[in-house]
Amino acid sequence: MLIGFAFLPLLGIVFVWQFSPGGMTLASGSRHSQKSPHLEASVGASRGVKLKLLTQQYLSLNQGVSSRVEAGTELAPIEFLNQQLKREGVKWRVREVNGLVADTYDIS
């Protein structure tokens, strides 16, 4: 029983880390993807950085943007993101944006 109490703080940390509302979450590719979870996490992280940079670019180029984009709680519009990704020759696009959560997919 004493050992169980020793693991309780560890479980609390994992719970808070897993379900905390902070940070950007990206869903990359299909739900049935056969990729390694570690690979998807690193791909999602790099795509997240790219989307944040494009959102900053959107803010600098446009006036009268939504208050959520200006406050940093929402990504730039999908049309802008995909246009910039295409211009840069990136082989993925954004399917859906909900706040700071983006669903991306690969193109050929």
C-alpha cells in the first residue's frame, strides 16, 4: 500500500501532462496511419512550428484579422495557410483548423 502512494504523484503528473489545455495539438494524416507515434509527433511538431510562423506572417500582412488570431488562440485561415504552403513547395496541406488544432495531410 505504501508503494501505491509513492506512485500517486507520478500518476498525477502524467494525468496533468496528458490532459492539460495548453500547447498546440496537431492531428497529422489518417487515423489509420501505420507510422510510428514518435515519427508522427516529430512531424506534427515541425508542422506546428510552420503553421505558427505562417500565422505570424498572416498577422503582419493583414489588418482587421479576427480577435482570436490576433490573440494567438487561433491559426490563420486555412486558405491562407494552404496558399503559403503551396507557394513554398511544402508537400502537406491543412484540412481543418479549430483554434490552435490543425488537421494536416500529405500530398504527392
